[in-house]
Amino acid sequence: MQNTVESIPQEKSLGSVCDLPLPPELELEMEQEILEEIYKHSEVSSSQYGINFFIIGLFLLLACSIQVVGVSEKDLKIFLIIPMLIQVLWMLWYILRNSTKKSGQKEKDVHAGARWLRCGISFFALTTTAMDALNLGYFVGYRDCMPLADAVYPVAHFIHTSFQVYFLWFHSQDVIKSYKTLERFGLIHSVFTNLLLWASAVTTESKHQLIEHLGRLSSLGFVNISVDEIKPLCNCTTGICHEFSKGIYYIYPFNIEYHILASAMLYVLWKNVGNHMKHHGNKRSFNLHGVAIGTILGLVVLAVTIGAAFIYISRIGRSKTSSESALTIYYWYSIIVLFAMSLASVIGLILYKMENKPTVQGHSPSIKLDANLLVCAASGSWITSWGAILALMFAGSYQMYTWFNLPYSVLVIIQKYVQNIFIIDYLYCEDEHHILDDIEIPIPIFPSEAMLFENHTAIEAFTEEVKEEKDKDGYIGNILEDNIVEKNSSEYNAKNNPTDNGNEKDKTKSLQPPDNPTSSNKLQDSPRFRKVILKNLTIFLFLCNVSLWIPPAFGCRPQYDNGLEVSVYGFSPWIILVDIALPFSIFYRMHSVYSLFDVYCKI
Amino acid sequence: MQNTVESIPQEKSLGSVCDLPLPPELELEMEQEILEEIYKHSEVSSSQYGINFFIIGLFLLLACSIQVVGVSEKDLKIFLIIPMLIQVLWMLWYILRNSTKKSGQKEKDVHAGARWLRCGISFFALTTTAMDALNLGYFVGYRDCMPLADAVYPVAHFIHTSFQVYFLWFHSQDVIKSYKTLERFGLIHSVFTNLLLWASAVTTESKHQLIEHLGRLSSLGFVNISVDEIKPLCNCTTGICHEFSKGIYYIYPFNIEYHILASAMLYVLWKNVGNHMKHHGNKRSFNLHGVAIGTILGLVVLAVTIGAAFIYISRIGRSKTSSESALTIYYWYSIIVLFAMSLASVIGLILYKMENKPTVQGHSPSIKLDANLLVCAASGSWITSWGAILALMFAGSYQMYTWFNLPYSVLVIIQKYVQNIFIIDYLYCEDEHHILDDIEIPIPIFPSEAMLFENHTAIEAFTEEVKEEKDKDGYIGNILEDNIVEKNSSEYNAKNNPTDNGNEKDKTKSLQPPDNPTSSNKLQDSPRFRKVILKNLTIFLFLCNVSLWIPPAFGCRPQYDNGLEVSVYGFSPWIILVDIALPFSIFYRMHSVYSLFDVYCKI
């Protein structure tokens, strides 16, 4: 190799290559390479644009939060309206431009923008629209003393939401192939606009939670600070402003989920620009056969969660004893649920090891993003949990209930650790009909084209046969693969054994399941049984994650209320930390719900 | 496609496939796939381990910084010693295990761990060792009242450094192929150990800078806080403790670079586990022909920088007027240098567009990491720059010199933006002898094997010929590619024109450069000229980035000293922000120096 390198003169440049007429093949190849280079180029410059735009927005948010003189909420809202409208214009341009193309010309990434994901985002968009309506109603009540930006903002947000849902519904699987800087910039602009709206919603929500928390603390006599939410300086003319404002805070969790989800979907679109899709479309099956146990257990957890959250919210901050009992109940409930979930994930992982499934070779960006989002979002609660564990080590004196914090925090860490491995392992699993495709390829040693063809037609014949049998009996289908492989190996033996010259008819007969019923049953039952267990585990985890999303999203924050960490790290450092980490923790639950749904359909 | 999907029964599982004997090809293929799945599995679990370990360390650092009761510097040092020793044990195990393997069996990633990178890390390791010696000397002076951990720590750090440099020198290009969870965990442990040591160094350095800054402010009468560095409570027995302590702070910037660089190299190793390397080794050429202008201009910038930094450090904080003049000089200097650098990058980008170079197809993780690190590290100074720009917008009254902040901050943003695009574009460039390889492949329409062979031998003959010519005249080499392409197209014409039946001799003659000297000179000169300009630009940018690393690393922090941002955002928020962002900004300069060196060798 050293020699070939040295045989090439050092002083040369490609520029000259391009100045001369080239043979058409070379020209085509170079054109493609140049296109790829331009993708890279616009990828870097667009992501840098996005980061800078995001930094400006975050600074405005920070300035509003720490009440810098010269910046008000009004400025922030005006700042947010502009990128929203730019995004709407860009989406309009994109939709109109694409409407002229035929659907056959468009390449799609089937991993991205699944139907249930689009349904999910539409639901969240609906709740967000309701929030916009409530915001507008609140403005009407105080219209004499509120800036006009407070009315324009919900209207702009509503327009933005409508267009975005339409865009994501019809274009979230698009793979943009030709060289389009404007597409890249538009997409990254949309990603970061949604992230800014998310950050803005998180800040508002955190401020609200902090005020509620301080209210509780002062009612318990811990602190003397009384912080009220800033209210307009005139009277409400409609009389229901307070109800509007309360309603808004109940919808906030949905709004937060909506924006983070939209930005994730847009990011996948951005990542897919110029990608070559290797995977074929696959139909996901969703049915609820034989998952009764998992569903029932999951629903029990859901019911208990709603009860625990209700007790927590109604008792916390009333008095010292009721606060303590609320915390104790909440910790007990969490410990049991988290333990059950960890156990379920571990069993799932053991079953995975037993199955030895192959992984997807060329990974779609959406799968990779799912995996990265899970790990990053889990870091949020790992931060608060390790903070709690270390606080227990540093603290000198303890309340009785703070000891529950230790198993609770340890279980939060372990549960997310094993659940992530479980979900990611299954997400990277090759879909099963890809395996079938793979099985058609390997052929006996010294293959000839004729042999290959024979093999192929035999498999097709057999597939048809089993399909017919399956129509009669719904459960026989899973013996298909056993038999295909058996057929492959038996054919392989036949080919290598020249004395055995069976004709086509005989071969088809030899494809029938073996006569010994016990051995074949064992072969059929074991994977089916594993699969039923896996489906039950997944649906259980699915419902548990839905459940665990509820308490933090609706205001159960033992990290604020148990008082241990605050006493060790001080009020501000700990509250800032929790306010940054908790949104990720909430997002984690939501995102693992999506991913578990995906896993369920793949099993 | 829909049909093929539907023809496959839904109820099936792969588990059963593995229970049966398989043909050997299928077994091999599945074994590889299962291996890949295990890589994925250990990738996720090891990265989760790393994140959790890092979070614990950061909490301890935070607890020490905000002086939580129950945690001391001693605890932190003991905590850091343990992972260092674990890493040393792991490296020992790895080195011993690999020493039994033959070098032919090992796969290497030539993009990773270049020789100059290893030389760089060895230099930084040497300075770090000097710091350990100074730390030990400091301990000897105060040995009566300092905990033993302060002596054990530098010794452990020295052992860790020696082993790590040895490990990175000989193993930084390794591609671990077989299934090894222990390797993954060991590597990620090493990555995060270095990141923790980096974070610890950054915290100590930031604290030191903050104390110096507060000292300056109080000497100017701005604040009344007087914070001193915590000194041991006994007298120095050696008499040179102060010199030791001063020396330590001068070495800190190198120590910081050492750890971040080591963790980046280890991360590439971790990313490479189980990778398939597609690229062949390539010899990088480094020569300084014809780059006198760039070098001289760069050295001028370097000299001016040292002068400006010296003036800044010696004048700042002396009096109000001398502080102001120091800031003014510093801003003027920075604006001019940054403008020149931005211009150089833009010219480089224009030349890039003109060259139309193809990009590397299968990207090595080390190139991808380089690109990501550049963009992420640049975010550090984008944060402080946007903070400054917005502060100028929010502030009511201004000092004269604060206006310089605006062009300075804008130029910092633009310079890093265009420089990143410039570096990343060239990093993703295909190396030139890969292009040559590519050119050998494309052949005229309807190729036959005979034609291909003919073509190939003709190219080889021509390459030999040009090589001989090049030995006579060093500058003729760059016509090689022009002629290869010309040859390709002329051969293509010859093949499609049956009347022209030239023999081998004629063909070789037709490969000679065209007779018209002006046109051929034009063709040869233009790319060579471009290349000379590019080399000059790159060496200029290289030296400028070296220069711009010096002022912030050795204590020039106008973000602290100009007082504008502090007055707008408040002291703590702004100082925390700068302390987080500045280390990234310093790292950016160092990392762009490496990358520009890489780019220089590639041109």
C-alpha cells in the first residue's frame, strides 16, 4: 500500500479535472459527490444558524426570568411571533412547491412520522389550541391593561400550530433529495422555533410551580417570602379570568409535549435531507391478543397513580403532618411501581438475549434520534436522583420520610437504565420480514443461478402453502420460519448428497412439519410463549410510563417538597437544577411511551 | 411492495430459527449480526454508565464550589483518585492483553490518533507532569497542615498521565473488533474520568480568575468584597510556596487542554469499537513550500497578540484610565485580527466552491467528532457574544469603550461561523489519491473486461511516465490528473470511432500534454495557484488561532472587565455563564488549530 501511495505525485489538484470534458459516467458520479458535499456544507451552516438563533432566544428568556431592566414579557412575545410567522411562510412555500410533484417521485422514510405519532401530535395540537383560546379569553378580560402583544401571540400561535400539524401530517416522511439550502434552513429554523417555544413554556410552567411551592412553604411557616404571580393592574371585565388562568396551567404539560415532539419530528426531516433510504415500507401490526394480564396490571397502576397524585396534590402544604403523610404515600407508591417496572425490563432483556435477533444494518436517523433522546432525557432525572442520594450522604440530620428518598432515587436510576436498554435493543431489531428476505439469499455452497431460482420458487410455494394453513388456523403461522430454514438445510443436504435425486413434488412434501408432534410443539410453543410474555411486559411498561408522566406533569414535585436537598445545596442552586432537569424527566416518560408503542408493534 | 409484505404471515418469530441447524453461510451471517447487536447493547449500557458516573462527579464538584457542609476538597480528591486508578488498571490489562496479538491481526483507523496529535498530547502531558511536581512541592512546604490526599493526588495523577500517554501513543488507532464489553466500559470510564479531571481543572481555574477579577474590581473601588484564595493555616517551610502556587496557575491552561484532548481521543476509540474501516492508510504530506506570506502574516499576528495580552494583563485593574485603555487596545487588536481571519475563511470557501472536491463517502467517527466538537465548542463563545450584543441593546447608559464590544462580538460570531464551514468542508474532502483510485474505475459505455484491463495498464504506464518527468521537474506533477481524464475521454472517443485504430504506442503518445503551451499553462497554473493561496490562508488561520488561544488562556477576560454585561444581567448570572462558556471558547481555539493542521496536510 505504501508503494501505491508513493507512486502518486504529490503536486496535483482536482480543480483541473473539472475544467476538462469528462466521460458521462465520471461526470454523473462526480455530480453526485458534489451534491453530497453541498449537503454537508448546508448541514453545517444551517445547524450553526439554528444554534445562534436558539442562543438569542434563550438569552431573552433568561433576561425575562431574572427581570433585567429594559426587557419585558412583551418583547419576548414579539420576538417569538416573528420566527413563528417566518416558519409559516416557509411551510406554505414548501407545501405549494411539493404539490406540483407527483407522489411517485417522492422518497419516503417509513421509520419517521408513524401514523400514531401524527395522531399524537394532532391531539397535543388540539389541547394547545384550547390553551390559545383560553389565553385570548384571559386577554379579553383584562384588555384595558394588557399589551396588544398578549392578544397577537395566541392568534399567531394558533396559525403556527394549524400549519405545522398540516405540514407534519403530510410531509413528516419526506426525504428531500435535490440540493436545497432553503429546505435545510427552513427545517432547522422550524426545529429551533419549536424548541424556543418549548423552553418558553417550560420557563412559565416552572415559575408557576415555584410560586405554588413558595406559597406552600410559607403556609407551613418555613419561609417568609410571599411571591404572587404578576397580575394585570386592572379588574377582570368578564369575571372568569381566574378560571381561564387556572385552565391554562392544566394544559401547559400538553403544550410542552407538543413542541418538543414537533421539533423532534422536524429534526428527523432535517437529518433525512439527502439521505439514501435503504429500508422498504413495513406494515406495523397492532393487536391486543393475549395481553390481558399486562393491560390489567398496567391499568391498576394507572388507577393507583391517579389516586396517589390526587392525595399528594390535595394534602401537600396543608399542614406539616399532612405534607409528611403525602410524601410517605407518594414514595411508597413510586418505589413499588418503579420496582415492578425495573423487573419487567430485566425480564424483557433476558428474553431478548434468548431470541438473538439481528439488528438493522443501515440505521435510519429517526431510530438513532429515538435512542439518543431516551438517553439524554433520562439524564434529567439521573441528575436529580444523584443529587438526592449525595444530599442524603452529606446531610447531618434527617426526617423519617426522607429515608424513602434513597430507595426511590436508586430505583429511578435503575429503572431508566434498564428500560432504555430494553427499548433501544428492540428498536434496533430488524423487522421480521426483513429476516425472511435475508433467508432467501443464503444458499448452499457452490450455488448456480439455476439452483438459486429453484430454491426461491420452492420457498414461494411453501409460503403460499403455509399461508393457506394459517387462514384456517390463526396460530400456525409462526412455524413458517422454522420450516423455511429446515427446508434450506434439507435442500442443502439434498444438493450435497448426489444419490438423493428427489423431484419437485417430493421436496414440497419434505417441507411439511415433522411427524413427531411433541418436538414440533416444543419448537412452536417456546417462541410464541416468549412473544406473549414480551407483549404483556411491553404493554405493562407502556401503561406504567403513561402513569408516571401524570404526577410530575400536574405538580407532584417531591424534589421541592421533601426539603432535604434544599437544605443541603441551598434554595436557589437546587431549584434551578430541578427546573432544568424536571422537564427532561417529564419528556422522558412521554417519549418512552411512544417508543414502547413502537416496540410493541415490532414484537 | 405492499403485496410482498402481505404475503408474509404476521405470527412468526426468529427465536425458532436459532434452534435449528443452519447452513454455514447463514450461520456466519447471523453470527455477525448478533455481534453487531451486542455492540449496540454494550454501547448503550456503557454510555449510560458513563453519564451516571459523570453526574456524580459533577455533583461533588458543585458541592465543593458552593461549599456545602459535609464536603471538602479532600473528599473530591479522594473521589477523583479512585477512577484514575481504575483506569490505570484497565489500561494495564488492555496493553498486556494486546501485546500477545500480532500486529497483522489488528485493524487500525488511520483518521484517528495522527502522529502530530500524539505529539501534542505528549507535550501537554509533560506540562501536566510539571504541574504535579509543583503541586507536590507546594504540599511539602505546607506538609504540617495539609491533608495527605493533597500529596497522594499529584502522585496518582502522574501515574495516570504516564500510563495514559503510553496507551494513547500505541493504541489510539485500534479498532476493537471482537465482542468485548470490558473494553467498552473501560474506554467510556476513561473518557469520563478525563472529562471529570477537565471539569475539576476548569472549576479551579475559574475560581482563581474570579478571585483575581474581584481583587481588580475592589482595587478600582467598584465593589467592597475582598475574597482571598484559601491558604493553608501554617507557614511555608520551604519559602517558595508562593512561587509554586503561581507556577501552577500558569500551567493550568495546558492541563485543561490535555484532559479534553485525551477524552476526545478515547471517545474516538470507543466509537470505533466494532466499526468496519473502509479507508486505506494515507500518508500526509507536510511541507512549507510557498507559504511564506501566510506564515509571516501569521507570525506578525502572534507577536502583536503577545504584546496586546501583555499590555492587557499589566494595565487592567491598575486604575480606571489604564483599565479603559487596556480594554480599548484589546478590542481594536481583536477586531482587526478577527476581521482578517473571517476574510481568509471566506476566500478559502470561495476557492473551495471553485475546486468542487468530492467528499468522503463512509465517514470515520474521528472526522465526525472533529466537526461536532468544533460546532459545540464554538457555541461557548457564541453564548458570551450574543450576551454582550443583547446587553448593549438592553443597557441604558454606556461607557465609550463598551461600544467596541459590538463589532468585537459580531466578528467573533461571524469568524467562528465561517471558519467552521471552511474547516469542516475540507475535513470531509476526499484525499487526492482516493480520487485517483476513483478515476481508474469509470470507463466508457459498454465496457468489456478486456477494455478495462487495457485502460488500467495504459494509466499505469502513463503514471510511470509522469513520475519520471516529475523527478526532473518538481512542478509538472499536477498535470497528471488533467491528462488521465483527457486520456479517458480520448480513449472513449477512440473506442466509439472504429476508424481510429491506434496502437499502444500511439495511445501513449496521445497522453502527452497538448502542444498549445498557453492553454496547457493556464490549465496547470490555475489549480496550483489556488492551492498556494489555500495553503497560505490555512497557515495564516493556523497561526491566528494559536494567537487567539493565548489571551483568554492566560487571563485576558474582557467579558469580566468591561462591566457592561455584569451591570445588565447581574454579577452571579453573568459570571456563571462566562465560567461555563469560556473553557469551551478556549478549547475551540486549540481544537481548530489541530483541525487546520489536518486541513493543511490535506490540501
